[in-house]
Amino acid sequence: MTRDAPDPASGPAPSPASDPASSDSESDPIGRALAGARSVPLWLDVPDRPAPRPGLVGDLTVDLAVVGGGLTGLWVALLAAEAEPGRRVVLLEGASLGWAASGRNGGFCSASLTHGLGNGMARWPGEMPALQRMGAENLDAIEDTIARHGIDCGFRRSGELLVAVQPWQLHDLTELAAASRRLGRPAELLSAEETRALVDSPTYLGGLHEPDGTALVDPARLVWGLAAAAAGAGVEIHEGTRVTAMRDEGGRVRLLTPSGTVLARRVVLGTSAFPSPLRRLRPFVVPVWDHVLATEPLTADQRSALGWKSGEGVADAGNQFHYYRLTDDDRLVWGGYDALYYFGSDLGARRARRPATERLLAEHLFATFPQLAGVRISHAWAGAIDTCSRFTAFWGRGLGGKVAAVQGFTGLGVGASRFGALVALDLADGRETERTRLRMVRTKPVPFPPEPLRWAAIEVTRRSIARADAAGGRRNAWLRTLDRLGLGFDS
Ligand SMILES: Cc1cc2nc3c(=O)[nH]c(=O)nc-3n(C[C@H](O)[C@H](O)[C@H](O)COP(=O)(O)OP(=O)(O)OC[C@H]3O[C@@H](n4cnc5c(N)ncnc54)[C@H](O)[C@@H]3O)c2cc1C
């Protein structure tokens, strides 16, 4: 636990008493756009958000206990219940389902299991064909599950457009296009004009269009739909039930919570950026805050001024990158860029608003789309990302193999969480599969050092990345050393 101890049971961040981004100044269009933005994540700010399920009371004995009610935990529960219908499965969530990263993200549901092709090629080149295949199967299976259970979450195979907004990024896109082609993935390099014909921003210098491999989704509705499907398959779900400790009781594990205990044959942890009940995994993850804005619904004229007929998910190719998309009700959701780590792995709810970052994001939004001048930001929020030094999920085991854990998705877990869940179940059940034989699964990232070194190292890295973006992509000696060691920092 740290200063401002992260307490999952504390739930969603409260709205600040006064709006930090408000401004009266007529001469401050950015301040005006942000004034009155609501602090609750867009996806969670809906009247039909399900009421929380009751917390655990008393003691339970189960076959499988799942800790964490984000996408990872819900996939574990649903997959386990569907694979073995008689199995007694309970899911314990410390606050409410989807209140954390799973209800705060951009909703890019990617086939990539490796945080992008470049990261995968750098780490596991030999495994990439298999990882690509498994990633594509994973995305298909997500689509199939959504259809099978009738989950109304706006899942749409939108594809992705990666845009260059600095000349040096064109080179990176060319390399990425070549790597994609080598792996048999469709990816088309576009000129500035061709890119602007898809989405019209004067900042675009070129693009890489990947029609496959990315879907857009309303992530909170996906969470709630998976929860309903899991409950329908017999999973018992308790919200407001934080696991405070785990005890090995020979053939079983006892989970302690303030209101009862669960005795389980097997346990899977999907606790993301929060301190893992398996203490030895804690050094592998740091919480990194990522901020997001959403606009009010665009008018038909504003919408058509953007082009963007196919509604691709868009990201730019900077090291500090933005990701953005449209919603079903024609809002623009715009996030990324600043990736903020606070001393002591601070997860305090007050970190969910940061006026300086929100201003910067809004400035970038209106510079990218000047045709949206005057549009208001209706929502501004942030969430903690479970960042690890290799940017992809990793797995751990404990208590004699009865407990398995998966975390570390580093900002690309909407799709990969299902794969992470499958592997965690393989590990918990002691199954050897093609998945568990992957080096990606058998190895762990390099741990972060303890404080104060942790904060210092991340801060130097953050500043170096910002300098690299400002200096034509040139990486300084610190970043080159990290690259050589296969280490990094990202959101
Ligand atoms: C701002 C933001 C933008 C993002 N954008 C994208 C994107 O566009 N695409 C993408 O692929 N990924 C994105 N991500 C990452 C993605 O949201 C996650 O990787 C994904 O949702 C998987 O989440 P999870 O279930 O592992 O974690 P979470 O959703 O954080 O769930 C973990 C849960 O565990 C619970 N918990 C923790 N400890 C305990 C305990 N001791 N007892 C009981 N419960 C506990 C917490 O309360 C929490 O609900 C983004 C993340 C953020 C924050």
C-alpha cells in the first residue's frame, strides 16, 4: 500500500467540487470548451447503468474464485463457466463492475496481443506469426461472444488509421507497413491527400490504413453485457467486495474480504493497476494515468466537415500519441498523449482530473480539427493503466499453483484481456496448451525498481520521450539504452 492507498472499494472518482477546467475568459476558447465538463467517464454516464450487485456476506466454497470485475475478470468468469457448466464460479469486485480501466478506456478493441506489431516483433519475432493468428482468433471470438449473447455494445469492425503528424513519423509508418506485409496483414500506406480523404485534418502528412484488426466498442456496455452473460451461465458476482488477503489452506485458497470469505480450489486475479493480492507481482506494474475527453454530440455539419465516413479508430504515430474515435451518437472521444506516473504509485481518485493535461489535450484536439472550433467538451476523465516494462500482459502463479494472475496490458487490453483470461485459466487449471508454451507467457517483464528510484527513472524516461517527439524522433542515450535492454515506459 502507498500514500493515498489505492482502495478499489472506494469506487469511481468523485466529481470535483468546483470544475478545475472552467474559465470565464471570452478570449480563452479552450477554457470555454472545457468549462462544465463532467468528471464521470462518458461510457459510465448513462441512465441505464446497472445497479450494483450485492456484496458477499458470509462464507462460500467454490471451484473457482475470480478477483476483479473489469474485462479481464469477467472474461475469466464467463470462459470458465461456459467451458465447464457445472463448475461453481464466484467473481469478487472491490468497487463496481467496470468502474476502473474497463469503463474508462477509448474502446479500441485490437487484435494485437503484443501492444502493436513493432513491440511484438522487437520481443518475440519468432512467435509473431502464432501471436498474430491467436490475436485474430481472439478478436473473432469476442465478436462471436457479443453476437451469441446479444450484447448491445456497438461493436464495429472499424479498422484503424495510424497517422503521421511529423515528417519523421512517415518513416516509422513505412517500416510498419513493410513488417505488416511480411506477416501477411493488409496495411496500406497513404499519402497526405489520401489520408485526408478518409479523415480530414490539416495536420496529417500521411497514414497507414489497417482495415482489419481493430474494432470499436462501448467498453462499459461490453462489461455489463459480459457480466449478464456470466451470471446467466451461473457465475455468482459480488460487487463492493474487496479481497484483502489470500491464505493457503492446503488443497485450497481462502480469500478474505471485510464481509466474508471464499474457499476456492483455484483463484484467478485480474486486478490490473491495483496492488496484486499476490505480493510478488507488485514490482512488475506501475499505475500510469491516461486522460480522455469527449465532446458533446457533433451537429450534422460538424460531423460531415470531418469526412471520416467509415469511422475508423485513429491514432497518431508519436511516442506520446493521441487516440481518437467517434461514438454512435457522433461525439468525438479524444485521449492519450500525457502518460502520468505519480510518486508512490498513487492511485488516488483526485488524479482523475488534471486541468493542465485536459487543456493540452483540448488544444491538440482543436489543432487537429479546426473545423470543430466552438464545440464543447462534455466529459473529461482519466484512468489508471497497468503499465509494465514490456507493454504486454504477463502472467504469474502463486500458492502452489492454485492462484494465477494476469495483468500488465499497458493500455491495450480491451481485446487482449480475453486472451489473457484464457491463458490464466490454462495456468490455474494446470493445462499445457499452445498458449502456455509461448515465450510471451513463460517470461515476465523486468520489474520496476522501488521508490524513489522508480519515480526518478520513469520521470527521466517521460522527459526523454517528450524530447524525442520534439526532436524529429531522435532518441537520446537514455532511451537508446532502454531500447537495447528491451525496457520502456508507455501508456
Ligand atoms: C484511459 C484509458 C484508456 C484506455 N484505452 C484503451 C483502448 O482504447 N484500447 C485498449 O485495448 N485498452 C485501453 N485501455 C486499457 C484497458 O482499459 C484495460 O487493459 C482493460 O479494460 C482490461 O482491464 P482489467 O479488467 O484488467 O482492469 P480494470 O478494468 O482496471 O479492472 C480491475 C478491477 O479489479 C478490481 N480490484 C483490484 N483489486 C481488487 C481486490 N483486491 N479485490 C477485489 N477487486 C479488486 C478493481 O476494483 C477493478 O474493477 C485504456 C485504459 C485507460 C485507463
